Amino acid sequence: MLSARVLTARVCAVQGSETTDGARLRIFKKYNIKMASKRALVILAKGAEEMETVIPVDVMRRAGIKVTVAGLAGKDPVQCSRDVVICPDASLEDAKKEGPYDVVVLPGGNLGAQNLSESAAVKEVLKEQEKSKGLIAAICAGPTALLAHEIGFGSKVTTHPLAKDKMMNGNHYSYSESRVERDGLILTSRGPGTSFEFALAIVEALAGKEVAAQVKAPLVLRD
């Protein structure tokens, strides 16, 4: 079993390597995927759910979207909910200076969502995103951070089933059992098992159905 130290080294070694830019460009050429000029901010907090973080990042980058993974507590490696360690591209403090983004993404994970909910910096980013009419996407327990920061009140949303009661406290939203729910500029989803659908919905919202379909094809997902 890999230790957190070894896993950290392996994950971090990939960043900035040929696999992120050169290989991705070859994939775009092979599948004739149109490069998008959109930017995404994924906020990574300690305790975030790994699949809900990595899958959207991967899928968005396949679509040519420039993704910044921003560490809530800084640029140090972040331990996720199942002990996978991820290296942020930047601190949230630095990343927010480059906003607003075309989409801000909030992964789930109980502890991760709690940390997002308690962060004044996250509130600032979300308020700016809402003000600029940019897309906000949250998955699993992540949407509870929208409630905590009073974002998107009146929207139709979904969450992980275990987060439903918390999300509906105060009846500020209408609830959906859909695997992915989009209501205007609020896009939500249910959990690790819906991460690909969530990610592709973000791609479709930012780059269109054609690009989303081109990205999906080589993933060999079940329809």
C-alpha cells in the first residue's frame, strides 16, 4: 500500500509535466476536440472527496478548459477524504485574484464541504461569481456550502441523499432527485458515482454539446 508521502510525490510529479500539456494537445488533435477558451476554478479543501475533485478536473482539461485547482489553506498538498493527497496549482488566496472564472467548482466530502462552508474566502469567491453571473457547480455535500454562503437561493438543486435535510433547512431551495440538476447558473450533482455526468454537464455548459460529446466518446462511459 502506498504511503501518503509516496502518493504525494507521484501525484505532484505529474503536474507541469508533458502529460498535462503535450499529451493533452495530442488527444485534442486525435479526437478533433475544439480548444475552449474558458477558465475553471476548483476549490480544494481538506477532506474533499477525491473522485469529485479529480474527475471534473480531468474531464474539463480534456475539453481544453483551463483549470486551476486552488488549495483552500494554501498551496501545500491536501489530504482528501480517503487519504489520497492532491497538490493544488495555487492557493485560493492567489487564485481568487484572477477571478471571476467561467465556473467555480465545489467538490463534496463531508469534511471538505464543512471547510468550504466555514471559509470567508470561499464566500467572497462565490459572491463575486454570482455577481458576475458565472456558473457555480457543486457536487455531493458541496452544495451545502451554497446554503452556508447564501448563494443561489430559490434554485432547484440536488445533493447526496444524506445531505438533503441539511440543504433544505430553511427551504431556500427546491429539491431534485436528478443525478445532475442545472437551474440557470447553479449546477449540482449527487456524489462520486455521478462525477462524470457532473463534469460533462460543466463542459456542455461552458463549451457546448458538441465538445462534451467529443470528450465523452473516448471515455467509454455507459450510456
